[in-house]
Amino acid sequence: MRLGAVADDVTGACDLAGRVAEAGLPASVLLGTPAADDLPLFPSDGSGCAVVALKVRTAPVDAAVAASTEAARSLLSAGATLLYQKYCSTFDSTPTGNIGPIADALATEAANAAGRGGAVTIGTPATPGARRTQYQGVLFADGIPLAESPMRDHPLTPMRDSNVVRLLTPQTTAPVGLVRWEDVRRGAATIAAQVADGHTLVDALTEDDLDLVADAILRVAGERPVVAGGGAGVGTALARIAVGSATAHAAAALPRVPVTGRLILAGSASAATRRQIAAFGGERHVLDPRDLDRDPRAVLRLRDALAARDDRLAPVLIHASPDVATAQRELGAERAAALLESALSELAAFAVHELGFSHLLVAGGETSGAVTTRLGITRLQIGTQAAPGVPWAVATSVAADERRTIAVLLKSGNFGAAGLFTDAWEVAP
């Protein structure tokens, strides 16, 4: 199996690649559609996983579809035997959201590559390792229906409905079906028999359920073009099957990165990230979008604070103000987010290329995308997970003619225990 995944953001790509690599399948993340010199993407003599990380989770639909289509074509031309659509395990609440349109586009690409029609998508956002489960079509986070969880008030995709079938249906003109948990437990053949045209969402509560779903995906793929998809859970189950086929290779160890500075940049306002910020006992600085809007020197003062630190081995935290709602009311959600992303990515570039920082921990999907773009990172070597779905990686940062090897941890806002900002460094490359 050569799994070619299109991820809607950078942290989701790392989540999938980290879990796949831990299952024993070699995995890498490419920031944006791979160029010719990024090839080969897959081992020539075995299985592997290549994940293209895009920044399309909340992008305009046309732009998201165009970028995802380009990425899928690149993966298929590089030898992918199965396409995977990686979307957020907390889904998307908006009727004009991108999950459905991207699924439609990837199904078209899978059909074109196979030279025949009838492509279907099969998947689930369920990722039990991240406490995301689906039952009777309802998505749960930490055992709570999504619409009753902190995701209810997400600033970009507020989840006011927990039923993923109802959420996906307005996003596509194709039929949306559901395989209920009782039928999942009857086995892969039963799941496969219920897959109809369009998009099929599947209940899953455990890793055993996901193994059955993965088995069903491969059964259907033997008869018609398939796009697998969902959170990282199904991708990990597919990796387990590939490793069990004895064609996978052990993941290579990451090179060591000498520690010359540790910086945490948190743009996420999620409940998990707020807990991590509260638990962090080191030096910290707060960024408020309103300050950035009215004072062009706000970022310069933070640059000076970083440069003046005597102990760069002790992590320092720069995080967004918790008063997100007020900033969004005053500036607009897009303006507030753009100001934060610009400031945090500028600080990352300054820390790495001016001060020589070697290790970055970045919290938030949009923030991670902005930071990796500013640092000129095009590929991540995936290594040890600091928490489920939160792997360390080694990358090359490029600025002008300078290239620096750095260690980066790109964390989805919702992932990680409260002590992550303190504990993650213990397993860093």
C-alpha cells in the first residue's frame, strides 16, 4: 500500500503521519503540493505514506478544491495506490464547508486514475486515540456530543450539530450514507456491502472497529475506485494492514538537532491549548490582535524580549490573548486571525534565523501553516510522538540563502495533555 493523503491543514497532516509512522509505516509530510524535486514520495520497494499538507480547512471552496485536486493528481502520479482525505476529527459545521466538495473532487480524480467511473468515498472522523468516536452518526469528543462540547463555540466552525450525516449532506450533491455501529460489529463484509454511491460515513468506537472499516475499504477498492477518509484513525488502521502485509519498512530515526533555543508559539484558542498555556510555568508573553492593529511596534518589542533572554534553553511561550471574542468583534474574525498569524510567523523566523533557535512547538492549525510557510519549510521528517497525534519532526528552514535544520512540533489546538508545553521537550530530536 502506498497511501497518498491530502490533508486540509498542517497539524492534521502531522497527526495522520505521526500515527501512521508509529504503526510502522514510513511517513512524510510535504507542505503544499510536491514539486518535481520532492520525488520520490514512496519507497520503490514497499509501502509508505505521503501526506500533502494544505491550508484549506476554512479556505474559499473553489480554492480548496483546486489545491486538493492538484495535490491528489501529484500523489497519484507519484505512485499512490490509495487516496486519503484527511479532515479534522471535529468535522466542519458550515453548509458551504470544504469536506464535501473536496471529497467530490478526490473521487473524480480516483475515477480518472482508474480509468472507470463509480468512485466512492468511505470513512469516519472517529479517532479513538484522540477520544473522537462516532455512534449512530453522532460525533463525540471526550464522550460528549460535539455540539455540547467546547467545539460548540469554535471561532471559525462552531459545532451546533453533532450529526455528521446532517453536516455533510448540504456540502455535496452526492448521496451521503451511514453504516451504523451494529453493522460495523458484524464485520468488514457487512460494512462493504452497505457502501453505496456517493459518500459513506461509518460509526466507530474502538480501534478494532477502525480495523474492520479499513478492511472494508480495501475490499471495496478491489472492485471500484475508492477514496478513504476522515480523521487520522482510519489512516492508522490502513497502516496496520500494510505493516501486517510484511511490505513496510521500519521508520528511520530522526537526526539529532543540537538544542540552541526553545520557543512555543500558540495561536489556538481551543480548550486544550488554554489548559496547556495555564499549566506552563516558564516565561510567557501575550499577543492581543487589538494591540497588533494599533501599534506596529508590538512585534518589535517581543523580538527585543527574545533577543535579551540569557537562557534560551528554557522554553519561552508567546500566545494569543484568551479574549478572542472581543478582538473578533472589534476587528472581524479574519482580520484578528491574520494579525496573529503574521506576528507569530514573523517571531518564528526571527527566532530561527536571527537568534539561532533550534526547537519550535507551534499550537494551532492555522498558526502552524503560517509559521511553516514563513520558514520556507517544504518537507517534514516525522519522528516520535510527544502525545497521540502530536509528533516531533525535523525540517529545513530556508531564508534567503541560509538553511537551518530545526526540530518542530506542530500541534492541533485540541490535542495534548495539560503538561505538553513542559513535557514535549523530553522526546524532542
